[in-house]
Amino acid sequence: MSNIIKLGFGMVETALSYNAHVGRGALSNFADEIKSLKPKAKILIICDKKVEPIYGEIVQNKLEDADFLVETYSFKEGEYSKCLDVIDDIWTNLSQRGYNRGDLIVAVGGGVVSDIACFVSATYMRGIDFAIVPTTLLSMVDACIGGKGAINMPQGKNLIGVFHQPIYVCADTRCLNTLAPAQIQNGYAELIKTSLIAKRRSFFEWLRDNAQSILDSDEVALTNAIKLSMEEKGRLVSFDPYDNQGVREILNFGHTFAHALEAIYLSKKSQIDHGLAVAEGIRFASRLSVQVCGLDIEVVKQIDKLLDRFNIGQIQDKLEEEAIYNFMKIDKKSKNLDSMIHFVLLRDIGNPLACNVDEDVLREHISAFCRSRA
Amino acid sequence: MSNIIKLGFGMVETALSYNAHVGRGALSNFADEIKSLKPKAKILIICDKKVEPIYGEIVQNKLEDADFLVETYSFKEGEYSKCLDVIDDIWTNLSQRGYNRGDLIVAVGGGVVSDIACFVSATYMRGIDFAIVPTTLLSMVDACIGGKGAINMPQGKNLIGVFHQPIYVCADTRCLNTLAPAQIQNGYAELIKTSLIAKRRSFFEWLRDNAQSILDSDEVALTNAIKLSMEEKGRLVSFDPYDNQGVREILNFGHTFAHALEAIYLSKKSQIDHGLAVAEGIRFASRLSVQVCGLDIEVVKQIDKLLDRFNIGQIQDKLEEEAIYNFMKIDKKSKNLDSMIHFVLLRDIGNPLACNVDEDVLREHISAFCRSRA
């Protein structure tokens, strides 16, 4: 199996297909790939202050060795940089330094970096090309695929954004060596989610059978996990690049509950790891699936077991029934149809279904879920 | 001939086609059209302070009569509103008022308004639908077609932008009654430009033969002129929606010189009408075409005659040779290939050609053009 994944939108757009290169040492080909795609481009690397002295410099050196003119722009790490001030400052830098439509942006980092770089690339001169070097597991299995760029507003996360596909993705698993355990877990949770909705049911089974190798950071297993996840997400995105046809929506499995949890913590000026929130969302949605669309209770147990296998625990704080319900209702991914809330559920592993769940049924389930934790 | 023009991008994207309704009284169908396209949308009208009490209110009333929930956002008229502060304020308004991806923005006004509304629509929640009610001739024949949205940066005009197609355009020629003569002339200049590059050579002949009717604001002639222009621009855009394949570039005929003139005036804190600048650009480019690609000198005379017929005069100020040359070189639409400057020229009426012009040839021509005016 090759380590190059073809991603594309051939069915719906022109010439919008690109490669993702995955694996240990993938970065060693990076400059050559960019040379073949954009031989004359001037390059701006976008990264955060934490990544800059590690992978930012490595990527800059590789590109300079290949005779590219390269500059780096970095900002303070963290979600708070996904704001208009940072975007404006990057736009100003690009224009003052004379970047034009033929040039290139390279995002080096996690999801925050690729969100910012994608938004800037889509809007500078009505669109310039960008490539992504994801450096976190979460970004490799999720954020680097799909072409979503966004910034936050005081009124909501990712409220302002665009769709703009990268021209190349280079996921070198060596970058994962410097990640903290909590960051790795964020990636595991999305990996498990994707395995549950994947058309290829064998993904779930493979993940279950290879959990220990992945936990041990075995290169072959890790590379395969990332590739399976990229392929599955890439397939869904290719059918629905603008996330308006319902296909891509199934990627939100577990996320309505997860976003409610994240919003609750945020409202208290606190924070919850995305991976932990998604894991709780998976637990909640799989239990709701039993009643709403007939998921076998045995499958719920298998899902719980897989989450446990990856050491993704449960929230220790008290779950607040009323707050969860209220934040779910305002989550942008749930559309109100009279008294129904839109939810992605599972009929079986690999068989997701977007359902409208009655508010009363949902309240009852939230209540039961919270009680089970008390 | 119907007054509905089908515009689309069927060859390159999914479901991105829309109608433009042109003619006297077109606005009377506006609310019905929106009802059929977006029956449940909440609507934000975007316009400037000058248009708001005239057409802004008319459109709002029509939509409210059709039971839509409608709000209006207006900003100070003029190019200076195409800035990030205005965009940020509209984003904030949209989110505070609870607009979501199913809602609609309606731009009512000229090119500045549609540029702003297009940019906001493309980026709010990664894209919501928008419609345009152009109220100037320039906007009807040019800005409302093509899906370009943009804002200015201190470093340049339209430096930040997007491509985002409207779902409906409604060009009611009655809106033109309130335009000042200079504004009408801006439209004439773009109309003439489009007739010169149009695949359908009869456009130029029709324009020449019907100049007096158009100047007299005859409804039938005016409607036909707008439709011919929309169709021609729509055709070019459909082949090249992202302006990166060279097809759409021919719409820049006359604009490299025009942009240099506009930049010179701007650098002196002064201003030149876009129509006048484009007319001078057409005169310059047609003369350059004689030497570079063999345009018949008789055709240049015909072009001059048509510009005169529409009473589009010449700049009275002294033309500054050196400044024109320098601004042309930095215009983003001219790509430097060694010592060549990229230019759209004419081999004949209806037969444009993108050429690389040697810098020395260009300097000589600028010099001759300026001397002819001294």
C-alpha cells in the first residue's frame, strides 16, 4: 500500500485534486513535491510560536535548500489566535512583502494553524495556493482534510470561514514524537469516530485489533491509521465539498454533544480536551442510537470497550443536564425542525444516519446519561 | 427575447447556475422569485446610506409584503467602505441577530455594495446565499456578474477577496432614472469594452446603431444593452469562474492603462471617473494593438467614433509618461515575464488576444500616446 493518498473533488469541480503523503520521513520529500507543484513560488510559512522553533524551522530549511525564497509568520499558539486581528496582520504582511496569486502559503502545525492559513489563502487576492504540514495526530486524521478554514467571533466558534482545498498535505509521523499525551488522545478520539462511520467496516475491526501497536506508536500501525482516516474523510468531503448536501454531515457523529460540553466549559472560562469531549459525545450518541434507530446494545459495549482500550476516560465533573440541553439546541449543527433536533446516529458500525430527534426523547436521554454518571 | 438570462457554471461546478432578470419593472417579480428560491429565509438587505431611503426601502417593503422577515444594514456610500471594519461590523450584526446558513443576503446598490455583500456572504458561516439588485448601469453591465467580492487594503484595491456567485440578479432599468450623468457614463465605457471583446461581433454593430436610443434612455434599447453585456460576461465567467485560466482575463481589455490612471489620481488624493479611465484605456490598448497584433487602423477610428458617440471625452490633465509606466508595471493584472508586460489587445473587433508586450515597445507607445495629447 502506497503512502500517497489521492484526494480530490473531480466529480464536482475542475482540477481540484491533490495528494497527501503520509508516513515516517514523509517530510524528506516535501521540498521536491513543492518544487514540482509550484517551482517559482515565493513561500510564506504560517505556524505558531511553539511550532516555529521545531517544525517551522525544519520546513523552512528544507525549502530554502531547494532554492525557494521562504519567510515565516508565526502567532501565539492556541484557539484565541483564530481571530480577525491575526488574519488582518497576515494579510498586511503578505501585501507588504509583495506576495501575489502565484505564490504559496505552507501551514505547519495543528488545526488552529491550518484553519488560519486556509482562511488567509482563500481570501488573499481571491485565493492563493496553500499546503499543509500537520504536526498533531488530530490534524493528521481530521483537520488537514476537508478544506475548512475559519476564525472565531465573540458570538461563536468558527462563525466566519471558507472552503478552500490545499494543493498538498505532508503528514510525517515523526512530528508526533513531541506531542503531549492529551494531544495524542485528541487524535485517537477522532480516529475512533471515523472508524464508526466509515463505509469500510473493516476500519473499526482493524483499529480494535491494532490498538496496542498504535498506543505503542508503532510506525506502520500509526501510518495506516492516519491513511484510513484520511481516505474515509476525503471520500465524504469529495461528495460534499461545501458541506451542504448532507453527506459530510455524518462526520459530526458525536460532535453535537461534544460541542455542548465544550461550550459549557468555555462559558466557565475553563476548557475540556476535544478528544475527551468527542469520546463522551460518541458514548452519548451510541446510547441514543439504540432507542432512535435500533443500534444493537452489544455494539454500544464494543464502542465503549474501544474507547477504554485507547485510555480515553470519562469526565469527572458533574454533567449539567439543563446546560447540555440548552447548548445543544443552539449548536449550529443542529437544525430546528419544529420540536426536533438534528443528530447523526448509528444503525450499526459503518452505518450512520442523520435523524431528527424529538426534544422530549433527547431530554430524557440527557437526563439518563447524566444520572448514570452521578 | 426573454428578459430572463440564464447564467451558470454547469461545466465546472455543481448546481451553480442562476437567473438574471433584466428590464423595466423587473423588481415587481423580485419577492416572488426569492420566495421560490428561499421560502423560509430571514433576509438582511445590505446597501449604502444613499441608496437605503430609495431602493433599499422599496426592496424591503416588497419582501415584507411577501411575509419575509427583513432587516437592513447600511454603511456610508463610497469606496472607503470596502474595508475590514465594515465587514467585521456586518459579521457581528449577522451573528448577533442569529442569521444562519439557510438565510439570505440581498445587495441593493452599485459595485461597492455588491463587492461587500459578496465577501460577507462567502465568509459568514462558510457561505450563505446572496442576491443582487444592481442600481447603477455600471453594476448592471459589469459588477453584478462574475461573483467577485472584495475589500481594499492600504496596500491595494481589491487585495482581499473571494469568488462567490449570487443565486439571483434583478436589474430593473427604472433604477437608472436617479443616476447622475457621470455614473451613467461609467456604464457606457464598460458596455463599449464588452462589445469590443464579445464573441458575438454584432454586439459592437448593434451598439453603434443604437447609441442614440441608449443615450435617450429608451427602455427597450437599454434593456437589450444590459442583456447583451451580461450574457457575454456570463459566458466568459462560466469558463473561468476563478479567473485563473486566462479566459476571463480578456475582460481586462483597456483596464491595465485605466488602473494606472486611477492609481495616479489616487496617489494625489484625487479621483478620476472609472468610465473615463476605461475609455482612455480602450483608446490606448487599441492603438497598441495596431503595432503588436495587427489591428487595422480603420478599426481604431471606429472605436474612437463609438466612444465619442457616447460623449465619453478625454482627460484634460497632462498625462505623466513615467508615472503611467511605473503603475502599469505594478498592476496585479500584468504579469512580469522577464522584460515583458502582459496586456489584452485586439486583433479585430470581437477578437481579443492576451499578449506579452516588450517593455521598450510599451514605453514608446506610452510616450507617443502622451505626446498626442500635449
